Amino acid sequence: MELAKESFLKDEVPVGAVVVKENKIIGSGRNTVIADNDVSSHAEINALRSASKELNNFRLNGCSIYVTLEPCHMCAKAIVDARLDMLVFAAKEPKTGSICSIDNFLENKALNHSVKYKFGLREDISANLLKDFFKQKR
């Protein structure tokens, strides 16, 4: 949540993510799309990059990712390709959420890796932060 709040303060969509292995945070990221001028700089991608550097491996077997917002398709595919075991996200994303809102991407049997997922952890805090952010934009 702290990473999402940092994004909010930097005028980025307030999303944060951490990658955890054996109860230790090994990677973290927040949205930096505007700052990086890079459409792929979502919180999840930045957290995966950070964790991969920490482990010196692009495969993140035995790891979980915690995100404040339901991932888009790009991030969901990166999570699968990194071989994460678990995805936990707070709030659903009704316009672009690929896990259970507009699609059930992780349930696609054609994928070469299966990622378990849960959602709703601290959903109200994440949803309120996003609402406040977009209210300021209007």
C-alpha cells in the first residue's frame, strides 16, 4: 500500500506491488509509466524486475506477488512467464482486470504455467486510494 501511495504522490496511478519468497520481500515496484515514459512500467513489471535482479534469475519459482490492483493482461502474462506460484491482489479493475473482471486469463489451459490467485486483501483501502486519485483528475 505504501508503494501505491508513493505513486499517488508522484501523480502516477496509485498501484504498488511486492514479490515475496519465504516470507521475505525480494522485489518491489510501483507505477512509473509517466516518469519512465514507458507503457510497460506497471507496478507488477517493476516488482518482477526488482525480484529478478535480487535472485539473479528471471524465473521466480517459489515466489508470490502482492498487488494493490488486479493485473492487466500484460502483467498477468509476465507473472505466468516468471513462474510465480501465487498472485494476491486487493481491488478488482473493472475496465482492464485480466484475472476475474474482464477475463479469466490465469484459468487458460493453454498457459505453460499455473498461477494460483486470491483477491480482496485490503480491497477497501486500495479502492479508496484509486477513487481519490481519479477524483482529483476530474
